[in-house]
Amino acid sequence: MPFRECSTRNPRQQILDAAQWLAEQPTAPKISPDDLKDRFVLTSADASEAVLLARRYRICRRAFG
């Protein structure tokens, strides 16, 4: 279900929300930036940034618990 109601929120917050959601998935899903674009109403650049940020979140959680 897309989060269309978030479209009026701060774009930076939408990127962080998408990255956090992606990082919290039990296994690293093979979600493309296009999937995040649709789900969180992001631009292509923002969705790509969210994917990279989610990878960093996962690494930090693994390293620091």
C-alpha cells in the first residue's frame, strides 16, 4: 500500500522513512528504487539515496547492534 498521504511531508523525511522501512525488513529484499518511488512517492534520485542509506543502516546495525 503506497504512502500517498506522505506526499506533503518534507522530502528529506520521506527519504529517511523509506530508508528506515527498507532497513527494517527481515531480509534485505531486492527492491529497486522504482519500487520505493511508488511506495513512498519519491523522485528517482531520492529513491536511490534511500536505498544507499538503508544499506548503511543495515551495516551499522550489524556492527553496533
